[in-house]
Amino acid sequence: MITELRKAKRVIDYLPIGLTAQHGVSGETMAGPFSSRIIDVSTTGACLLMTQVMIDGYHVFHTTREDDSLFLQLTFNLPPDIMDFNIAARPVWMDLFRQNEIRAFKMGVEFMTNPEGQQMKQLMAALARQQKKRAAWWSDTHRMVKAFSVSLFPER
């Protein structure tokens, strides 16, 4: 039996974001930007889909976890107002994502901001504006890829 460990309800989304690794003391950008997409999000964290996790020897998951002074800066660029939101996060888990020919990485992050604070309320309100449209695209595409996979490889 799988036990649900999440602190808050997740919402499916498919939103492009920028991600950089930052040094918390100096403010220096250690690596990035990495291209990423949020595939689900809550007030406490998110699941990211990434095609690349290393730049110039910096592994966005492992290197960031090895040093407590490092964190991830997620930059949301939200239409229609094109509002930029920056949220600090820590990587929690990483896994491979495989769908037919698609090879990528999924990474879970925990936000470092107050889940009930003003910044998170503004972000969640902005995300909600077009969330159903983005979520429908992700869900439909994911479902079609799975169906196509089963039709090609019925024994799987």
C-alpha cells in the first residue's frame, strides 16, 4: 500500500519555467538557466519535467542537495499579464521519465516560501487563470502517448 506523503493537494499543470541554481549567501548563479516545465504544483512544492539536469559539471539535483547554502530559483512567466514570479525551492527527489521515444527527468521540489503567505497566494491565483487549459493539454497528450504505446507494444 502506497502512503500519500504530500502536505498539500497538487494541481495538474503544464507551465514552462526557468530554473537556476543559486548560492544563498553570495547570491551568485551557480548554474542555469535550465529549461523546465511544471507538471503539477501545490502551495508546498511542484513536480518538474526537465530534459537536461547538468550544465558544465553542475548537476541541478545532486550538487544542490550536497550544499545547504544552495537552492533552486524557479521563475514563472505567467500569461496573460506576463508577471514574473521567483520562488526559491529545494530539490527533494528525482526520477527518470520515459514515454516511448521521450526521455527526460522528473524532479520534485519543495518551496522555501510560506505556503500560506502573500507570495504563494499571488502565485496560485495567477496559475489558476489558465490552469485548466494547460492541464487539459498535458492530460490529453499524456493519455494519447500511453494509448499509442499500448497499441504498438500490447505486451507491456
